[in-house]
Amino acid sequence: MKIREEIALLGEDVIRHRRALHQIPEIGLATIETKAYLKKQLEQLKIDELREDFIEHGLVAVLYGKQNTEMIAFRADMDALPISEETKAAFVSSYPERMHACGHDGHMAALLALITYLCAHKEALKQGIVFIFQPGEENPGGAKIMIENGLFRTYPIKAIFGTHVMPDLEKGKIATKAGPLMARVSELYFDILGNGAHAAMPHDGNDALLAGCAFVEQLQTIVSRSLDPSHSAVLTIGTMRAGEARNALAAKAHLEGTMRSFDDQDHEQMKKRIHEIAKGIEQLHGVVIQVKIVDCYPLVHNDPQLYTLVKAVCADDFIEESPRMIAEDFSFYQQQTKGLFFYTGIKDADFHQPLHDPTFNFDELALLNTVETDVRILEELQILK
């Protein structure tokens, strides 16, 4: 039986798993019910090894091959979002303020299907394969925790693959690129401390709100004036809270934002300019600006050789992707070993809602394309023969 025909037989399993997982969305690292569901399925598949010690509510499953000095890994994220679902699906979320609005339920279902396929072909497995079910991708970064707890010290992982469903990509297509695929991201927090005064006597105070407005305006010059214009970057201030009364100068202001780029040197230059601009605004407005920059996820940077391999195995189903300013903690794995992340298309006439939308939904059979791509990767690497 041909690979595509055999994988098509897993369609009912993929639908069942995805819809069961969709009904139990959990946030961050607290994927308790999700882990229990996955553990039950994996135990029924009789995999060679199941580990729970790399992160409390995640799992690592292993199938061993004829030699295991080098291993390949596949990763699926587990967590959902604090969004109230509006799909009206028969398998709607059981929790009113939680939803799998980013497709992680599908990622887990696809990885379960891949394991099911490989369990049926275990005699053909030349090398060991590690399957990572990881919580906390949306926040705070479960990949980093699993690495710190010894994932790569335990298994000799020489390459890792991950995927994400993408609603603006046609169903049946796989998209990726070599090099930068998703941005490096940092969170920005600023506290501006001025001096309050009556609005009728502004000369008696130092207006934190006015300083905040000037600060935001100057921050917007960083990308346009301090970086190479051929490079892409984003600096956005999303919130500003200041003042307590309409007829008083604001004594304090609090700003929060995000900073994203595809180049580490650009990122460090942006940080440097933020501090320089803050100093200038302090002197100009007589305020104090407390700057806090929190580095979150590194750049998702795809290995060129793995990119060439995936492009070849996908053939006519392949699309050359452009970099996106979204972020992914898969990037932490890529700091440990060669890695490639690709997008799985799910767009059709019925399903095209954006990620993180309360109406987000998709046809689970699109996930079979993920499974087939993973199987063909293993064949091309001569791990499955």
C-alpha cells in the first residue's frame, strides 16, 4: 500500500483525537487533562519508552530503532488560549474562557497519528525517534524548561522538526524557508515617574503622560532611522496607562509593548536605542524612566540542509514561505541541534479564520499532510526503510 493511502486510513483517528483534545483546552504549563489523555493513547500504542520527568505536565515518547546513537525528534505543543469559543462546533470547548484557537490540538493529533503509523512499521526503523509533547508554547516557553531538565542530555537528538497549522495557506500545502522563519521577540515594560500638579499650574509638576507620549513617538524612529532599511523589525507599544484625574498632571505612566526582529544585531541595536531615548526623554521632561526588556523567544532559524530535504519530499505540495513576525519557542530546540519548522495549510472554502480568533476551526483531514510529510522526511533520511 502506498504511503498516502495508508496514512489516509488514519483520518478517523486524527479527527477523534483532535476533537477530544479540543474539548479540554488548558493554559500555559498546566496541561493536566491533556497530558492524561495523551498518556492513555501512548500507553495503548505500546511505545518503547514514556518519560514524564522533563516537565511536569508534558510527555516524551520514544521508539527505538536498530541503532540509537543518533535520533530524530518531532515536537507538538499542547497549550491553548484564554479565549471564549464561538465556533458552535459539536465538540466545543468544555471551558467557557479557554479555547484551542491556535491549532495545538491538531498538532498533538497529527503527532499521535505519526506514532501510530511508525508503531505499525517499527521493524523498518533504523534509528530511534523522540516525540515531544510540550506545554507552555504560548507562554512561558516550555521548550526551554524541557531542555534545562535534560532532554538533549538524555537523547542524542541530531535533528528536530515541528509544524504549525496556518489558515492563510491552502489545505494540502506545506510551506517553509531556509534561515529566519519567525522573529526573535522581547517584551517591553516602562515606568515613567514624574511629579503631579494641578492642571491649572503645570509648571509646578513634571507630566509623566506628556513624557510618555514623547517617548512613544521617539521609539517609533528606531526601526525607521536606526536599522538598515532592508531589514525587517517591529517595535510596538500596545498599552499606556497614566493619570488619575482630568484636571491633574499625571505623576506616573506605565507602558508595555513588544519588539521583534529577524537579526540578533538589529535586536541588540534596538535595545541600545531604547535606553538612549529613555535618557533623552528623562532630561527633556524632568522624569525618571525605568526600562525593563524581557527577552522571550529567540529567532526561529531553519537549517538549510533540512529545508532542502523538506522541499524535495513535498514536491508539488511545497510553497516557499516568507518570514513572519510571529514567534515560537521551537527556537530553543534549534539552539541545541539542527531544526526545521514548517507550516501546514488548512485554508479551504469553509475554514479560513485567523489564528487566535474565537471562531477558529479547520478540517482535521488537513493534518494528514503533516503526517505524510514527517513520514517522507524519515524515508529521505533513510531512518525508515
